[in-house]
Amino acid sequence: MTEISIRAGGAAGDGIASVGDVLSKSLSRMGLHVFGYNAYQSVIRGGHVWFQARASRERVHSQGDGCDLLYALNAETVRIHLPSLRRGGVLVYDPENFAVAESDLPVGTRALPVPTLALARKYTSQPILQNAAGLGAVSFLAGIPLDLLQKTLSDSFGSKKGDVAEWNIATAAAGFAHAEAHAGASDRAVRAVGAPKYLMAGNQAIALGAAAAGCKFLAQYPMTPASSIMHWMAGHAADIGVVVKQAEDELAAINMAIGASFGGVRAMTATSGGGFALMVEALGMAGMAEVPLVVVESQRSGPSTGLPTKTEQGDLNMMLGAGQGEFPRAILAPTHPADAYRAMIRAFRLAESWQTPVLVASDLHLSESFATVDPEEIDLAVDIPSLFTVPAPNGQEYLRYRYTESGVSPRALPGQPGLNYVAGSDEHDEKGHLISDVKSGVPMWVAERVKMMDKRMRKLRGLTADSEGPVREGPAAAPLTFVAWGSTVGAVRDAMRLLADQNQPTNLVYLPTVYPIHAEALGALLAPATRTLLIEANFSGQLGRLIRAETGIHFPNRLLKYDGEPFYPMEIVARAREVLHGQ
Amino acid sequence: MASSLPAPTPSAGPPLKVIVGKSDTKPTWCPGCGDFGVVAAVEMAVKKLAIPSANVVIVSGIGCSSNLPHFLSSYGFHGIHGRAMPVAEGVRWANHGLTVIATGGDGDGFGIGAGHFVHAMRRNVDLVYVVMDNQIYGLTTGQASPTSMMGQKTKSTPAGVIENPIEPMALALASGATYVARGFSGDVKHMAELIANGIAHKGFAFVDALSPCVTYNKINTFDFFRQRVYKLETSGHDPKDIGAAWQKALEWGDRIPIGLFYTAERPTYEELDGVLANGPLALQPAGLKGREKLLQEFL
């Protein structure tokens, strides 16, 4: 096999996420490309959780469709996932947990009963150890060598090795041996192909990218699916010299980040839609006071509390419009973890160069899914220029908000003598003095307001020139052009490959920077398109609306999804076929 | 790679001065406003400690009193309503070589910003928060504030306030502030001393500044306070005695105590944070150049 998908399911608390981690990491250590998708619910115990690890010699961009191996910890998993088991697939389960009728198995699949509980009982009565036996059996079928599995298992215990780690390693061997003895040769197995790859969740890549970009301060309030950005950063804070502050709420988080940025360090916050809604007023303050700021908005299903553990791209409208009045901003939309790493570096550069907030639009599917990253895709040697943009004072009056052609004014940092100024959320003149109270409405200051507003908004031109324009992938001419953004691009890429395998060429236009829109470049890329298909994980096609507003280009064909699930390549293929056949 | 931000040094640059009413900075406060006393007290306190103006950052929210940063020659950040605390904390953590003074009103600090006020105190961040407490919303033309007294008639409470006022001193004690004081705009020197000691204090210093609104609060006037305030320093109060501090914190009537209610020694947030303990963050290197070992965890 050149590709394999392994699915594991059970109840929350069964340890499914750990099973997924070990499988994904073992496969990435074989040099395979891996995509790991973790589906869970907003509960700590009970409910149904499942993980899919998809690995291939080729790059994989999504969780894919269906699975080749299904490891079921409970009967519910069998009921939900057995129909996804592909021809040739194997169900691994313990008859002590539940029974499986031969007649329930899809045609061309088989079941491998493994006494996982009994194998675990040799060491402990804790049922969680059965997972190690299950992992062993699945690894045998998948072609993961036992020593590699054991090494990965051992590493997963970190420094807290001891009896439990030893039990896991031994039980995994027992499960592996059982499968070897009872399953015969596996025709599902994959083979190692090269040097190990990095395996990263989107949020890990986001945190790593921020630190590489010189971020030294992160303030955040816990909210799924953004929390693990804070977890990674907090876990490494002392080592890499980043201050991580869990704030009392999102209002505090963004205001702390703005204060820290004003005070002299690169600073960021991260949240999901609900928290971002609370940050809106301060976002405008960063725009007004011209303080560099990076905000990661990892979207989940809304509105309101919505589906807290499910994905969506429903917050684009909010990100575009967040804040009263108008101020320059950029919104970046990375498509996979390595892309997210680079997007964070770009975000900090843009925020600092243009002294304004930059949003990085992630979503649950990008933030929490794992994907392999080639070592050469991560370069930690990021050049970090000084935050200062003014020389020492030489007798001339320092104007913090001096009118400039670019809109960017020299920025001093508190502590530097002779450059004292007040940054403010009120409208102000070049010195930073208020023109919002005793001067407002006086003709001379009315003109000043217009000049200051124009100065700030001029930065949009620079932000456009300085940010990544739209990208086309695939052949220049194709009968169908997909249009997408963010994590959705992954499933589109996989769908394009499936279509290409069926001799159906397609191409893709996506936007690494969803705002500001690079209208001319986008127009040029879309001009040759004969048919387009807009793919977004929201109800109304928010990117489509934005592109239409900015370019006049309309996308009549759409595949919009707001069920909380990520896109599956096959549903994109199916919709593409409809559009190609004029439906 | 280190940032080129200079370490704050005691001798750098000119001293702090009040600039309101001078050059082109016109006052936005009514003649006779209590806040003039507070801005004078801040200047006096910073000068007394000989901190150069470039090393001072005054952070405020929104309201009449929150215009204060514009009236001094230091660095300043005039933020949005209720959020002076988190901005001040952010500035302080970015560079704790700087002296950070947050200023604002009772609506800003005890109303919309009450949550931040409580959390900043429990963190014992080393900064000073001066709340110009006039028991009324002035800039929005006279609505009830969180410290307006029961029964007070305002534009928003024509039948009188029916909510108990926040007791700032008690709230500060309950939240773990390590320096809790109250001053009165009618005694600038005393207030300046409280602020100076608050700056010198290691940890969160809260100064409730009774600062009458001469336009919208006709009850809590200068005369009202002159007849009632007395100094704790001359009344045998022991500011290290938390029990006594609680008693004084709840005293509000014919007699109103001013001075230092409570002070305690506790490690500051900056001392306890593993990264900040290494020195001001802005002076520490940034980025991950040469830190390839970090990537091992992803293999």
C-alpha cells in the first residue's frame, strides 16, 4: 500500500487522542506524509470521540475519506464507523468489550478479535492499558515496526517513565504478536520511505512561528480551539523567554498584548470567535494608537457558543468588520501547519512594519489537526529587526504620528529620553495630542482629523503590496476552478488529485491574504476560469461575498458547509462533477 | 538578538512636569475640579523619587480623569473605557524597568473595569493605580457611578440610587492589594506622599483619590470632605494590621479616613514569573535562531 487510513474510536476518557498521537507520530517517523484528525465533543467523560491518522508516500492534505483499519473501543464506534471501512479493511476489537456479528461487516472487510483487556490485565486492572495492546495489533496490520511503535510509546511518557511506561511497551508487544499470529500477512501495510518528518498541530505551528518571529508576550483566555496555542507557549515559556499570561478574560488579554507591544515587545493574543467578539473594541484601539498587534482567531461553529468542538469558517465577516469606524488591518489565512508557521512570521512583520493589527484566521480543523512538515519547511533563523524606528532626538520636536506618504510614522518606545508621547484611542494630531475634545469641530482641527484618518488608511496600500497575493495551483487552464481559503484548501487539494486520477483536470485559486484583497491579481487569475466552484465552511459564502464586493466577480456555484465537520475530498469531487455537468 | 531598547536609567532625560494649561495643552477639566490636585500630586510624587519623565508611563481609560496622561510630560497611553489595568500590566511586563502609573475614574475602575481591578490586585503587579473617585459619571454629564451613595439623585437615578455603593478600600483588601491608601484632592501634599510611597512600594499600590466633581456631584463636594476626612497617620492606625485596615475600610459617614490603610510585603508578579525574573522583557533576546533542538519534540 502507498497510503493507509487508521481510525480509532471510543468514549471520551478512553484515551483515543493518545492512541491517535502515537499512531500519527509512528507513521511520520517512517517518513510518510501524515494528516491526523481528532473528532471530539465538549465533554470530558462520555460521548463519542474518534481519531483518524492518514498516511501516504504522497503529500496528504486532509483526513481523507474512509479508513483501512478501524480500532473500536466500544460498540458505538462500530455502529458509527464500520460503514467507512474500505474494501480490504480490518476491524480490530476485543470481544470482551462487545460482540461483532460477521454479517455486520461490509463486503470485503474482516474482523480481528484481540484480547486486549486480558493482555493488559497481566500488569494492571486499569482498562486504559488495553489501548497499548490495540496499538500493537493495529501497528502490525499497518506495517509499523514494533520497535518503532515501542520507541514512540516510550517517548510519549516523556520524563515520567516508570512501571506504566514499561507496561505499555510490553502490552504493545503482546498485541503486536497476537495480530502477527492470528491475522496473517497484512495487505494493508505501508513501508518506511525516508527520514522522519515533523508532526505538528496547527496551533503548535502557530505558537512556534510566533516565537520564531520574535513574539515575547502572549496573553490569552482559554477557549477551544485556540487554547493549545497558549499550552505550547506556556510549556516552553521559561526555555524560550516568552511571557505567557492567562488573562481574566479576552478583554484583558488583548489590552495586555497592546500594552506590551506599546511597552517594547512583540505581542499577540489568540482566541476563537466568542472571545474575539469581546476583543473588538480594543482591536480598533490598536488601529487608532498604531500599535502593532497579532491576533489569532481560530474559528469554531457559531453563532454564540455554537458547536464548541466543531470547525467552521463563519467569522470572516466579523474579522473584516471588527471595530467601530475604519482602520487598516490585514487578515491572513494559512491552509496547513507549515503554512501557519510562515503566516505567523508574516503577520508579525506586517503588524510591525505597518503599525496596525494583523489577524491570522485559523479554524478548529487547522488548529487541532496534525500534519507532517518537512524539516526544510521550518527555518528558525528569522531576522528580527529592532522595534525602534526613530533615531535619538537631535533637538527637533518628535512627532509620533507624523504625516508620511506610507502612513507609517516613526515609533519610539517608552524609556527612550526625549521622545515622550501619549498614544491614544482618541483622535489626535501629529504629536499625539487629543483633537477629540476642546478642539473637535473647530475648522482647523476638522481638517486635521481628515489628514490623520487619511494617513492611517494609506497603510492599506502598503499592506496590500507587502502581503501575499492570491495563488493558483494546478494547470493554468482547466474546465473547473475551485475558490477557497484557509484549512478548506486542504480537502480541495486532495479532491483535485482524485479528479486528476480520473483524468479530470481542475485548478484552484486561494487567498493566503483574505484582506486586503489583491483585486487586480485575483481578477487576472480568475479571468481564464470557465467554471468556478466556491468552497467555504459557512452558510453564506463570506469570502465569495467579499470577492464580489471588491472585484465584481460572482461565484454562482457553491459548496457551503456548516455542519461542523471538515470537508471530505469525496464530497468536493461529487459537487465538482455536478458543476462540470452543468448542474 | 537583543532589542536596542535602552535600559531605563535614573539620570536619563528631563524630570516629569505638569504641562496642562501650558503651551497648547488646554485643560479639559472644569475650573476647581479635584483632578487638578491629583495631577499635581502625581508630578510631586515622581519628582520626589527623582524618576525621569522618560521612564514613567501613565496609563488611563476613558472619562474626565482619564485625560490625565495628556497633562503630564511622561510617556502615556490613553486607552479605552475600563481597560487601563490590562494595558498598564502589559506595559509593565514588557519593561518592568519603567514606572507604570494607571489613572482613571470610579466608573472606569470600579464599574466597567471592576474585573480587571480585582485581578490586577491579586497578581500584585508592581504598579500604582490612582482612581479619581468623584462618585459620579462626569464626562457623560452626570449619571450614577458605582460609588454614588444610596439615595443620590442623578440623571439616571431621578428617584435616587437604590444600589449599595462599591467600597473601594474593602474591595482592594479583599483582592489582595499590598498597598491600600486613600487621599483627598484638597490635600495635595498628603496625596503626593501616598502616591510616592505607592511607587516605592514593591507590589500593587491602590490609591483611592477623593476628587470632587464640582459640576455634577453637589453632595460629595470639597466642603463635604473637608468636614469629614481625618488622617490615619495621626490617629494611631497600624497599616500592617489587616483587621484594623478592614475596620477603617468600612468607615464612611461623619468621619472618613484618609492615608495608608494597609500595606504588606508579598512577592510581586514580576518576581514570580520565571521569565520576568531574568530582567525587563524588552531587553531580553527575541526569536528562536539557533534553537533547532526545540524541533526534536516534533520528530
